[in-house]
Amino acid sequence: MKNNIGLFVDVGNLFFCTSKHFKGSKGLVNYAKYLAYVQETYGTTFQTFAYCTRFGNDGADGFDVVLRRMGYQTKNRMANEKGRVAWNVEIACDVAKVIDRLDAVILGSADNGLAPVAEYVKSLGLPCYAVACCVGRELKNAVTRYDEVTVDIF
């Protein structure tokens, strides 16, 4: 197990993928359980980021507060007209900012667009993992290991 893990969670991607895969869940991930799983499986998190998609005055301020109390550093952006935010560039930048203090990186997203981030992390000699739902083939091939989340995180 590693001591300094960087966890980068795309909340919108995790919500979309879990709600699609686990039909009855409505994508309502319990982020305390998710974080506990990551720490039990991979080690202590040093930096924990949650990238949140907002929809106008959606009342999600309480969700943001809860995530911060759990130890997540939250980042918020408004959704585009399709209801999405592309977080990949910001995740890549945040990984690059803290990589020198990490023993491993965990991507909380199934997005194939993060494959270059995984390849970059591995090129530095560090492991990169994906802990998400319905992880894309390109990302699966790029990471050191991937774990598909289960119903235990709801």
C-alpha cells in the first residue's frame, strides 16, 4: 500500500456511469464509502479532488460542503448546453501540480480522455489506477490497474 495517493474524482462521470449501469441507484454514490474503499485498497490519500458539475442554482451547495467535510477539495463548473463539463484538462493540470508529492494516482472516472494522464503518470515511474464504473477500453489499457465500482458504494 502507498502512503501518498492523489485521488481525482469526476463526480459527473461517476454519476452518469453508475446511474446507467446500476439502474436502481440513480447514480447516488456515497462518496464516504468510495473514499474508504480507495484508502483500504490503495493507501492514504494525500490530495483528494472532486470535480463537480453544476446546473444553475441547483441547490448543490450542501453537497459541496459535505464533500469538503469528507476531505475532498471541490472544484465546480457550470454544465454546458448538453449538461456536461469536460474536466480532463483540469484533472491533468492538477495531477501535474502535485505529482512530485505522490506515490500513486487514482482517477475516479471512466473517461478514455484521461488515458494520456495515466500514461504520463506511468512514464514518471508511478502507478496510475482507475476506480470507476464502465471504464473505457483505452483507459483500461493505459492504467496500471482498474477497479469497477460495485453496489457497495451506494
